[in-house]
Amino acid sequence: CQEMPQDNLVLRISYVVLRNTHHARRNTIMATEEIVLRYFLTKGVILIKF
């Protein structure tokens, strides 16, 4: 009967880790898109200036 709580703990930890990594991945994708958009916007502004 001592294995059950530990298994639950492992499942809970893995669930939390998976959820956190999912959120982190989404945040990094959004940040990367923002950086790329900003980069192209500045490039476009520079091209328009010249």
C-alpha cells in the first residue's frame, strides 16, 4: 500500500512539469514571433527611410 501515494506524487509532478513546459513553450513562441515581427518592422522602416 506504500507504492500508491508515491505513484500519485510522480504523476502529479509530471503533470505539473508538462503543463509548465507547455505554457513556457507557448510563451517563447509568442515572444519569438514578437521579436521577428519587430525585426521586420524595423527593417521595413529602414527600407522606407532609404
